[in-house]
Amino acid sequence: MNALLLVALGALLVFLIMTALWLLGIRNRNFSYVDIGWSGNFALLALLYAALAPGWDTRKWVIAAMYALWSIRLAGHLAKRIVGEPEEGRYVELRQRWAANLNAKFFGFFQLQAVLNVILALPLLIACLNPEPSLHVLEAAGVAIWLVGLIGESISDGQLAAFKRDASNHGRVCDVGLWRYSRHPNYFFEWTIWIGYAVFALASPWGWLALAMPALMLHFLINVTGVRATEEQALRSKGERYREYQQRTSMFVPLPASRKKQQRNID
């Protein structure tokens, strides 16, 4: 099957998934489901491309496994936080901003995530189209970088979840483990995962196009739906405690805490 037909099938698949989640969001008054859909769609695209693309089977299923394992882990983690819970603060804020034409604007938002699914799956598609019957050193390097990112993101998410489960931490800022060195270690390691995908794809024809994906993901993680939105919500909910945390802790890349302010959160 050629690349254009694969992309068209993939786009149709994620469009239908996001439409179903949008309808569920309307019914349950919770548009946080978009995060589960965006994360989980990559596993579906991985299976589709690996099954139908004409590339070498070993390469196809290695890159498909990389996408699918990350996708399923993240979607499962988000589902625990979203299903059966109140709508997350970011979407409550959007609900207020978009009140005049709420459902239509959220439909566009959900489908934008579907478009991003297809675009960000480009490294996967490129690798799945490569018929070369052997793995390249760049592909091994890509797997190693991806593994570092997956482990780091899993640890970060686990530390934050454990912190939130402790009732004594209510209203406080998580600054334990990796969160002591970065305000968003989960997003940093998420970005590392996308670097791994791009490096893997570099071994295939047109692989240089995949280098745009970590750059695009970095933009979204920092300026759009990641760091910026999360910090705005944290400042609304935690106020001065979070401002103090911002002053002493690196925003993105894990670094030693500022020596000027080593004190813990304000009680």
C-alpha cells in the first residue's frame, strides 16, 4: 500500500476516534478525554502502518512497538486521572473562554489533535516504508534514546501520582524525585522519546523530514498544551507556593536546584 493511502486511512481512523470522544465529552461534560484519544491514537496508527506498509517487517514492528508501548502507557496513565473525575482545569478554562460556541470549538480542538496524530506519526511512516533488510546503527541509537525517555517519563508520572495520593500534600507543590530538578520532567522525557523516533527514522529514505517532529513537539510541550497551560493552572491553584518553586527549579531540562533558594515549599 502506498504512503498517501496509508496516511488517508490513518487520518480517517483518528478522525472517527476523536469524534466519538468529543461526543462522549459533550455527554459527560468532560472534554479531558481529548488527552486520552491523542495519546492512544498513536498505537492505532502504529498497528495500521506496520500491518499495511511495504517495508521490512522487523523494522516496521520495532518502530511500531516503540510508538505503541509509549502510546498505551501514556493513555492508560491519563485514563486513570481523567475517567470518572471532574474535568481538568485547563479544559474548564477553555470551556469558559469558548462559552459562546462551546461544542463547535471543542470539535475543532479534538480534530486538531487528530491532525497532529497523523503529522507526528511521520517518523513511524517513514521507517515502515523502508524495505532495507537490516537495521542501521541510527535505528539502534533511536531505540536507546526512546528507552531513556520512556523510563524517565514513567518515573516522573509515578512520582507525581504518589505525591498526589498522599492527602497531606493537598495544596502543596510536588518537588520530590525528578520534580526537584525540573518543573516538568514528564514533558522533558516526552520530548526525549520524540528525539528517539526521529533518530530511528534518519536511517530511512527521507528520514531527515522526521527531524521536524521533535521541534514541533517541543513547541507544543512548552508553548501550547504543556508547560504554559500547566503552569497557568498551577499558579491559579497554588499561588505563591508555585511561584517560589518556579524561582528555584528549572522549567524543562532537569538541572540542580538554584542554590539561592533551596528552601522547601512555603507552608
